[in-house]
Amino acid sequence: MRMNWNIFAVVPPDREPVGAPAQTPPPAPAAPPPAARRHHWIIRLTHWLAVILIGGMVTSGLQIYRAYARFGERGGPYYQPNPFHDSVFPRWARLGGWLGGALNWHFALMWGLGAVGLVYVLHLASSGSWRGLLFRPRDLPGAVEMARYYLRLRRDHPPQGKHNPLQKLAYTSIVGVGALAVLTGCAIYKPVQLAWLTGLFGGFQAARYWHFWTVWVFVGFLVVHVILVFVVDPASLRAMITGWYRGRFPSHD
């Protein structure tokens, strides 16, 4: 009687038994993207200084508005729409304490903001970074696709470089709003010396009206900008603090 000794055979550790399912090694974890230098220190410094200075100008402007919380001559028609007609903003939202103090704050911060803006523009011009921020007609289809993505009408995020077309449109447009804020502010600041400019805006009260609304455009831009940073690419906030970017999009255009 012959015995089959194969039943006692030992399978080598580097070989699997016949018929056993193949073992697929687990995929290696994806390596995080390398950090890249994204924002120059001048860009970072001017951004954060601008946030502080604009905040001071807005709050001192609300204190100035409190002195005459309407647009138009007394006893005459008022400019509309103005949802804040005869409104008093809370004390924590106003800087200066009274009209004279608010005016002093407003004018002092104006010069600081102008200097910061000048440094920022000169850096963009000298470094060539303005090319990545300027909205061009060819960016229009990409801006539409980005808007569809933000409105949840498109599932995948459109490809982009350092800035997407919708960001370029916002950055380019805000320059025009800033110019309007400066011009209307000058028309209010020197309505006699710059009477031609004040008249161009329709008079002192009309210039006040347009200057007031540029404030809310800036505030709206800032709020939407911060929300989209947290929703789409939180790494860009760290990059604006440290200068280094490690996120989902390319570091440069």
C-alpha cells in the first residue's frame, strides 16, 4: 500500500497555494505635492496692510455718514436706493467717536492706503505679475465655466493656473472700483478746489452717494473672496501668510 506524501507538502512562503486568489498589494499613498514659493513678501505685506487700512477707512466712513445719514439736500429729494437711510450703525462698527475724529482717521488712513497701493502696483509692474491678474477677452469662457462650478451647475473644477479667469475678472474690476472710490473721495474732500470733478459726479451729495456705494462693493468683494478661499482652496490662505503654497492648483500660470 502506497501513501501519498503530498498532503504533507509545505508551501514555500514566497509562493501561494494553487487556486488561491492573488493578493494585490495596497496602493502606495500619494505623495503630497511639493511646496512652492507663491507670493512675494511685498504682496503678502501689502495685502494684510490693505485689509487693516480699508477696515479703518470703512469704519471711520460709517462714523462720518452718521453725521448726515442720507444723500440729498435737506427738504429736497434723496438719492435712492439707500437701504441705510437715516440708519445709525452700531458703535463697534464706527471709528472716530465724532465727526471731527472720524474725518481725521479717514484722511490719515487714506494716505497710508495710497502708499500701500502704490507699492503694490509698482511691484506688479516691475515683476510682471500683473499679467497673471489681468482679465482678457479670451478669459471669458473660462470665467463662465468657473461661475457654473461655483453655482453647482458643473461637478468638476475647471483647470486653472495660479488664478482662475473669474478671479482675474474680480481683480481687474476691483481696480476700477478703487479708482471710483479715489475720485469720488477727492470730489468730497475738496469740493471747491475740485469743483469740476464734483460736478462730474453730479454734485456733492451725488459724489457722497457713489463714494458710499463703493464701500459696499469692496466689502462684498472681500466677503466673497474669503468664503471662496475656504471653500475652494484653503491652502491659498496659508500661502498668503507664509509665502509657500502646497495645494491642488499650480503655483504659477
